[in-house]
Amino acid sequence: MTEGFYEVLHRRRDVRAEFTGAPVDPPALRRVLDAAHAAPSVGLSQPWDFVLIEDRATRQAFHDHVRAERDVFAATLSADEAAKFARIKIDGVLESSLSVVVTYDPDRGAPAVLGRHAIADAGLYSVCLAIQNLWLAATAEGLGVGWVSFYREPYVRELLDIPHGIRPVAWLCLGPVTRLADTPDLERHGWRSRAPLEAALHHDRWQRRTD
């Protein structure tokens, strides 16, 4: 049982190019969303909502927005970085079966949110835990997830009629995949390499590194 959990944890990938577009089994989708909703949250505020998007026109509009933002980012890169970036597919919005937008409502449970007194972002952290639960559950179900981050929050809020004050934290592409890559895309395309645990490990105090 323990080995199964760690196998899922390390098999998880940010999927972009491997979606098949096949329908998601409704009971499996329900289990994935139940897992996300079971995440711990500050003050038991459960400050998340999940917007399921299958409409093609909505996804096409978002895809066009993502393409434009990709071009904006590409213009800031050096020639070498731009060449690497051009090889990286950044979204699977149109190829995936559906999208799930996870939002954060800072007023959920307010004004007295137990545990948010000194850390204002604790509610946002809670939403990230729900996203991680969703991602791991999807992996266990044999589904892929891709987190699209090339978007402006006001655009998504207007596109999906999200009320003012509620933040769209993650646009997730979800669906069956041909496979999950052995090596993450960004490593495979030479954008970054994964650092070992030791590079992030400190004992008792922050330890300065010369490299």
C-alpha cells in the first residue's frame, strides 16, 4: 500500500502532449473531485470551487489567450532560451477531455478563519493542497493533468463569469492519456534539471550555499 502511494507520487506528470481526448469515466471524475474536496484547509474553510469546462468555444477562447501570453513571454527570452521554449508545448486545453478551473474564495468562512490570523495566504495554500490531491488522484485513476499558467486572472474571471474577489488559481487540463512521460517535459527539452533533495535541505537554521 505504501509503495503504491509513492509510485503514484513519482509517476505524476504535468501533461501537455499526451491527451487522447477520450471521455473521462464519470465515477472516476467524481472520485478525483472527492479527493480534491477532501484536502485539509485552514479553519476548515474549504475555500475552493471547481468549474468543469467541456464547452469547445470556451476552451478555444482560453487557448487563444494562452497563445498570446506565450508570445509575450517568448519575447523576453534570449535567443538560446527562445529556441528551447519553442520546442515546449505549454498546454493541452483543446486536446484534453475537459478543463477544471480551481478557484479561491478568501471570504469563505470569514471573518474569523481559524488559523489565518497571522498568515493571510493560508487559504490560498489550502487551495494548492486541493489541487495536489486532485492531481495525485487523477494519476492513480490513469488520467493526466496539465496546469496551464500562461493566463491573466482578470481574463479568466470574465470568461467564466467568476465573481469579483474570487481568484482563479489553476486552469487544469484533465483526461485520459496515451502515457505519462518518464521524464518531465521541461527536463527532457533542456529547460531546467531537477535538483537533488540535498540542495534544498537545511538543519536547524538556514545554511548559506556557495553555489
